[in-house]
Amino acid sequence: MLLLHLRGLRSKLLKDLGKFKMGKACIYIKKLSDINQDASKRLMKETISFLKKKYPGDRKDG
């Protein structure tokens, strides 16, 4: 399961991901072998970057 907050980039990043199902804010993957690992990493990095910009004061890592 992966939290997703990428409005415009969502379809661009998801098209290369592979086999998954999607809810409103989650991606459901049965097996890691079903998805493209590089696309998954890009998706996570973009999501984390977006969240850090949107909620700069909410970080606990400094």
C-alpha cells in the first residue's frame, strides 16, 4: 500500500508501474514481481517530495 498525493504526475508515474489496483489514495500490489521497481522508487520519491513541500512543519526528522 502506498499513499499517493500526486495529482498531475499520477498518471505519468503510474503508467510504468505495472500490475496493481488503486483506491482513492492507495495502490494495492499483490506481488513485488508484478511492478517495475524503478517506477515504484520514482513514485515514492515524488510522493515524499510533494508531502515535504505541502507540510514543511510536520516533519519529525529535523
